[in-house]
Amino acid sequence: MLLVAASPASAAGALPLPPFPPPVPARPSGAPALPIVHAPVRAAGPTSARPPGDAAASAAATPADVGSVTGLPLPRFAALRSNEVDLRAGPGFRYPIRWVYRRLGMPVEIEREFGVWREVLMPDGTRGWMHEATLNGRRDGIVVGGRHTMRRAAAATAGAVAIVEPGVILRILRCDAGAAWCRVAAASFRGWLPRADFWGTFPGEKVVGH
């Protein structure tokens, strides 16, 4: 089970952390025992992870612009490179740290570029700036909503592989263009999950995992 720990205290006090639901050790009533991939414990912070496609920034299936620095599509998804990444109020070290995210692999949506800084949208709806060195291009997702069942094939009738909880980080292995299901990995499990069950892709986007 991953734990969201408090960040080291600064002169202004401990920095806030975003929230995540606590683990729920029970299994579905009447169902055979399935592995459960747990989410981190809750910490104080802003709103919880928003549903996929909830904001206008994620409405387009295809990015419509390119970054002024990298020439890569905007918006685009990336992931946190380490277990401690600062989200700042502006594009520079002189700007205050708003939040510290301690979630290796958490997906972010890059919206703007300024030198070595990237303005990002977090799964909880928070916006801020992160240094490019703290991000990588790996495609990950974060489970949203309730508990969901990872299945052996891209169908609701397919056999169950595991149960994933809200806040669990997924590795996106494959999403076909326009498809409702994606092949994902969580912990040691691989299977298929509806795109609507996690945040980290644009609607209908084709994703080929690394």
C-alpha cells in the first residue's frame, strides 16, 4: 500500500498535500475473492480527482497546438518523474511552492511551456508550474470514481483480473483510437479497463505505451 507522507516543514510550515481516498480492504459482496490494488491514504488538500473529460481543457480528442519550446503537441499528458515534485505558482524558482506531490507516475496534463517550465493541470483540477526535469513522457493514468474491475478482455462480460480503487496509478499500455477500453497495468496485474474509469487520456485518443 502506498502512503502519502507529509512533506518536510518549511519556514511557513508543512506544505499541503493533495487528497486521496483511504484503502478499503473489503471485497465485493457475493463475489469470488479478487486481488485489490489499494490507493494511498487521504491527506489534507484541494478537491479529489475529477472524472475524465470533466474540464474543457480535456474535451478535445486531439491536441490542437504545439509547445513554443519543444514543438510537441499541446495539451499533452506526462507523468511525475519522482516521488516528490513541487507545484509552483509561476514559471520559476522565485515563485512560491503551492503543493508538493508525492506520487511517482501521477499523470499531469501539460497546457503551456515557458523555458524549462511547464504549466500543468493535475488530476484534482489544480493548476500550477513544474520544472521539465520533474516530468517524463510515460503515459500513466489515475483511477477515478468508485472501485472498478480490471478485466481479461475489453468487455464488461470478460473475466475479472483485479479490483482497482480510486487514486491507484495505472500504466497505460494501449488505447486504440476511439476505443472505450484501454489495456493497463497496476501493481503486478495487467488487464483492460474502461477509459471512463481513469484520468490520463483525451477522449478517443490513441495511446501506445512505452
